[in-house]
Amino acid sequence: MRRISRILVLVVLALVCLIVFCMKRYVAQHEGELFHNVIVLIPDGCGVAHMTVARWFKGAPLAQDSMDVSLVRTFSANSMITGSAAAVTAFATGYKTWEDSKKAKCLSMRPDSLLLPHAQELPASVQWRPAATVLEGARLAGRAVGLVATCRMSHATPAAYASHWHSRSDDNVIIEQMVYQNLDVVFGGGFRYLIDVDTEIPGRVFKGTRRDGENLYEVLLSKGYYVISTKDGLYALESSIRKVWGIFADGHMAHDIDRQLLAPEEPSLMEMTKKALDILSQNPKGFFLMVEGSSVDWSSHDNDPVGVVTDYLAFDEVVKATLEFAKSHHEQRTLVLLFPDHDCGGLSLGNWGVESYAFNPDDMVDIINKASLTAEGVEVFIRNSKDNCHPDTIKKILTQYYGIDDLTSEETDDILAELSDTVYCNLRRIIGPMLSERAGIGWTTFDHTGNDVPMFCYGLSRALQNIDNTEIAHLCARALDFRLGDVTERLFADAGELFERATLTIDTVGVQVSNGHLVVQKNSKRAMFPFFKNIMIIDQDTIPLEGITVYSLYAHKVFLPKQAAKLFEKY
């Protein structure tokens, strides 16, 4: 009897342990901790009103309407109204940072202080220190990583996932870090930032911007990347390809509706996304992918309803494609998150001229549908016209490309006056509001707003509540089973602490054009760590590191992977 009792006790204990294990696993999975893939979709610079207008224009539900939805708070470290750099830093790293023209516009760098939600100075040990991103954590975990956007790839949203710097405008510094981050897929614009000012690339009509003596186009080729620059090149990529940079424009890519007339060689956002999914999903450990519909924000800055609806509906096709991928790949549990970085323009469906209770969708849709270009595209045609100072030319272009066939003399005068300003001319912000007024769409600003934005989710068992944008980073990290704090500790150790018994020399000459390096000297051993690269040079040998070396301009410190100390001692 005693023996049977003991066996029963052991069986019961085993069952309890099994139940507890299964419950923990179930909870972990449904808290978003155990996903194979994470896809982040960002329609830059928009809010609920943009989505509402796009839905009416589409005449059917948006793809995102099938997803769970919650709200995200967007304020930055220094303002209720954030910019893209601070916003993306928050949901890439889990930290608030500054975006201020006088102090700093940080990309995945901790600030020295916070003004919101409560004023406080941060500990000296973290001030102006790089913070690891979800993308970097996913890469360290062996997953494939990719960035897709219609902006130049050194722009704030993709840049904050793969670079660390105090100024979002230093494109050459930013793109160098991205080239040395070992990303698997990069699709977007910004070719000029890869090449030197004196280097000519066959088939390109522009010159580069780099002044550091380095041709990053050649660096990518030497690293085994396929580098493509046309839609045909994208189509020709074989499914066996694992590493590719597709840079399809000199700077930003064209708006979706402008592409056929102004940039026919560029692929669409959906075409880039589908190809990225094909490549990244070949990794058996899974992947992290960020896709940004960059142009919605620019059209909102212009108060241009044409760009808003057409670029958002192009983004909607991406949402549809990613949801189809997630649902069709049952063997790969995929989390899909969709959220803007911030609202922009203060758009409203309805304005002072609209009769509120008699506003029919056709009243808006028919007016917007007459346009075949965005306000930005129309500006290009006006600027390139030989006789753009003549009122009849202006009226003809506005009628043909923007659907405004009743341009008033006052509106014509406004356009001509703007054209005459050779310093600050911005025709888009003159033209966009003209069509908005006719379509019954209102705006409060040409800039961002501090509104909460929606977040749509597919994959979690329950919808999230109103969350801060910093919580998105930790949600993604849990989904891929790592802690961002651990990744920061691993990738960004203070060189002064890492090499305590060595002599360190920091050379910052030319750092803002991406030059500069750290030299570590210990007895007869000497190593050099070039800034913004993932290499250590000892004697004539170049040794790869698992992360990039980052110089913090404001802290005057160098941060690099902990791995570097072991490699230095071992060499």
C-alpha cells in the first residue's frame, strides 16, 4: 500500500508539474513572448482621421479593420508632440529621448534628462548612451532582420532601428552604421548616401554625398550583398538570395500615385514587402521585419488629401499581404503590429464649409479622384514648366494633374507669389489645402500633433489597453524571447570600463562625416576600432564583431560589444 501511495504521489506531482509547465507556456505564448516572427508596420505621420478618410475613399473596410485595436501615447522626452526620431527610438529601444532642434534629435540614444512625464536627470552612467534596438536583439538571436520603407533608408524611422546617433540629419553617419549592421534585407531609397562625392555609379545620374573616402556601395558588394536599384532587379531576385540591399532612388522614393509618371523604375511598397517576406522567411529561426509607409506623413505636412488616401491605401495593400502571410504560415507563429509613429496635420473629415449632417462620401471621393498626382508631384510639373509664371500655365497644370478646374484668380496669385520666393518656396503647402477645402477636409497644422494614435494587432490572444510607445519595444522583445537590457549590456559596453588597464585614445577628426576611431594599447598589443563599423583591426588583421562601435559625441565615450575585450586578450 505504501509503495502504491508513493507511486500515486509521484504521478500526481508529475501531472501538477506538467500542468504548470503547460500553463506557463500557454501564458507566455499568449502574452506575446513566443513568436517565430514579428512584423512591425508603420504608416508614418497619421491618425484615426487619415484612416477614416482612406476607408471612405476605398469604399470598403481596410485590411487592418480585422485586427484588434488599442491606443498608444506618443509624447517624447521633451515635448507632448514628438518627431519620428524620438518616436521610433521609443518603440525600437523602450526609452524616451529628445527631439529638439537646439539640443539633440536622437536616434536610439538615451538623453541626459527627461522633461515628461516628470522632469528628471538621468544617471550619469546612461546619459547619451546607445540603447539596443529590437532589430539588434533579433539579429543576435539568429533571426533574419529587414527594413523596408519608401523614404531614404537613413531617414528617422528605419535609421532608429539600425543606428545610434545624436542627430537624425547626419545621413552619412547613419547609413554607414546600417551597412555594417549585417542586415539581411534593406529596401528603400537613399543611394546618394552610399557613394563618395567623386565616385560615379554606372546608370545613375547623380553624385554621392560621402566625404569620408569610403564607397559603401563597394563595401556592400564585398560583404556578399546583392545590390539592386530597379523594379526589374527586384523581380529578378531568386528565392535563394539571403542578403540584399535594394536602393531604388537617389533620395526618397516617389509617392505611390506619382510613381507611374515620375519614377516608373521604382517598385511599390507592397512589391518590396512581399519580396522581403520571401527572403526573410527562409531563416528557420524566424525574422523581424519593419515596413514603413513613409509618404503619408509628407502628404499630411502638405495638407494634401490625394497623397494621404493613395499612400495609405498602398500601405493597406501591405497590411493585407502581411496578414495573409501570417495566416498562411501556421508553422511560423507571427505577430503583426501596426501603428503610426505620431499623428500629423490635425486632419478632420469635415471643415468650416461642410454642412455637417449632409456630407456624402461622393462629395469627397469624386473631388480627390480627379487628381492623378499628389501636390508634390504637381509642384514638380509646375517647376519644370518653361512658362510657369503665366496664369494659364498654372491653371492648365492644376486642371490636368490635380483635378482643380475652377482655380480662382486669388488662388492663382497665391501660387505665383510662392513661385517668386526663390528661398522658401513650398508650392505643395499652397496647393494641398486648395483641394482639401473643396473635398471638405480640414487641417489644424502643417506639422505633427500630440494625439494618441491607434495600434492594430494580430497574433495576441487579447487586445492591449492604452499603452505608452516605449512598451511596444518590450512587447516585440518578449515576442522574440530576449530582454532589451541584456542586448544593450552585450552590445554597448563603455570602452573605458571594458579596457580598464589599457591606454585608450579617441580620435574624433571627421566624426560627423563618419570618420574617427578608438585605439586600445596594452603593452605591445594595439587594436583599432573604427567608429560606426563592426570590426576590430589588430596588426594587419580585421576581426569581425557582433555589433558596431558607436561614438557618443555628447558623452565623448566609445561603446562597443563586450566581445571585443575577449577577442583583444585572445589575439
